[in-house]
Amino acid sequence: MKTAVVIGTGLIGTSVALALSRHGVVVLLEDHDADAARTAASLGAGTLLAPGSPEQPADLAVLAVPPVHVAHVLAEAQSRGLARCYTDVCSVKAGPVAEAAALGLETATYIGGHPLAGLERSGPLAARADLFEGRPWVLTPVQDTSRDALNRALELISLCGAVPVVMDPVEHDRAVALVSHAPHLVSSLMAARLEHSAEDATRIAGQGVRDVTRIAAGDPALWREILTANAAAVADVLEEYAGDLATVVGTLRALAKDAGAPVAGAADAAAELVELLRRGNAGQARIPGKHGAPRAAYAAVPVVISDAPGELARLFAAAGAAGVNVEDLAIEHSPGQQVGLVTLYVDPEAAPGLAERLTERGWTVRA
């Protein structure tokens, strides 16, 4: 790929442009928000597309716009002859391709795409050239998708360092409703409970609530468009979730009522609660682990660390000196103190030795 046009210079579009530019691709940028396009250009993502079509069609045009706008932006781009092939990067796939077909567009040169990467922040200033490295990037070819369009999209994914996954558009939308869109709503609903909570409650908030509510920080306007475009599939997931939630509420009410005098009903309620938690364990275990392999069981080594520059790097260096690979980590900050707890997840056989070596080097390792 020698040339590309990126239409839409938000987080995803600018990150795509930065990744392509890093590999020497000549990238032209366009956005209805001229300031966003200029910002992306100033970051080295490419140059602004001059009014009118380029002299020669680009090898690929990437439509980095919300789902509701994909078909209309595609129509305009094709009418201008911007590129030989086209793809998009929105998180809903069945609607845009159906709308493109309904508008009578040339769908052979268009292939839907969805990189599963992002940040809580939005806009070109949040963009990173390495945003997609190692991340899945779904392609949703349909019956008339040309081989050239597929190959151009695969080349794009390769240049961005992502991992291609081919899916049917409808199956993709059902999948992201389950693993992305519904979780965002659940996270937002949980975070909304904190908006007017007592100050004492938020003051003692720990890593658990931070993990559950992290994605609730996403841009509401962007998520409104995403959820609207995939509303039916998301509603299906949440309907099942609501059923489980109603069961849990009933179970907890039964346990609260019978807490003072346990009876057979309380025992049944407790068993239902345990079964739900077991299902949660089983579902969580199905999420792929490192490099997409089945999740491995790692041992936790909790280490107290001061909130000072270079301390985390020093801890990693100590783990490296001990010959231990850190598979994962979690950081929990202590309220009102300049210390935190870093939990290193390592191979179970390496954990005792790592704890011993860190202690020898002056680190405080929690039991």
C-alpha cells in the first residue's frame, strides 16, 4: 500500500493514519471538523486532503466515522473516486453494509472492518500509532466482496500490527453486543450509582469498583451512536442479564429476611447465589489469555510501592533480575497515602522465589 485516505480524524482514524504513516504510506486526511483534521496532521498522521478528488485514486480509503454515517460517507467517497477500495472501522457491521446495498453503491470494493481497540479518551490528541498492535481486527466480507478489497484490508491490518478475524456481519454484531456494548451499559449503570453517593462511600472505593466502572468514562455522544446502531442485539443481551439480576435480587432479599433464623428457603437462596457466582467464574475463564491462548492460572505477588517517579520501573527491573516474567499486573492506590499496592501475576512456580528476592532487595511483599 502506497497511498491511503482516512476520513474521520478522531481517536481511531488518527491512530490508523499514524500507523500507516509510520510505514511510509502517504496518507491524506479529511474530517468535517477542520480543527480535528489539522490537529491530526500536526501530529504527523498525514496531510490534509485538498478540495476535490486526488489526481489518482488512493489504494484504500478508511472511513473512520460513526455507523450511521458510513453508507453516506462511502457514497460520497465513491462519487469522488477517492480510492480503489474502501473499508470502515465502526463497531457495528450489518447496518452499514445493508444501507450501502440499499443505496445501490458499489459494494464489491467495500469491506466492513472493526478494530477492537480503543481508549476512554477520544479525539486526535489521544491517538497512538501502536493502538492496534496485537489487537483483533474483524473483517466482515459479504458475498460480492472482491478479493482486492479483502487483500487491501488485510494489508491495512498488517501495517497496523493487528490480528485479522473474519466474521459474518450479523454474527459480529451479536458478538460485540455481548462482549463490548452491553458491558459498557452495565458499567455505566453501576457508575451512575456513585453520582450522588455519600462522600464516605467514594472515599473508600477500591480496585474492584474501579475495574467495573473504568469503561463508563467513554464519550456519551459516541456511545449513543454505537448503541443506537446495535440496539436490538444489545437489548437481547441485557434482557437475559435483567432476568439474572432479578433472580439475584430475589435471592438476596430471601437471605436478608432469613438472616436471623436460617430456614430451608435461605439455604436454597444461598445455593442459587453460589451457582450464579460459579457461572461467573466459568464465563470469565473463557476470556482468552495471553496471546489468545486459554487463560492460565497465575500466582499473585502483592508488593507495596511508593508513589514516586521510577518506582514501578525499579520493581520491574527487580523482577527481571530475579529471572521472572511478569504476565499481568494490577495497581491499587491507597486513599490518602503516597503508597499503593502493585500485584504482580507470575507463573505459580516462580512466585515464592520472586517474593523472596524482592524482600531481599528491600521491597515490602504482602503475604
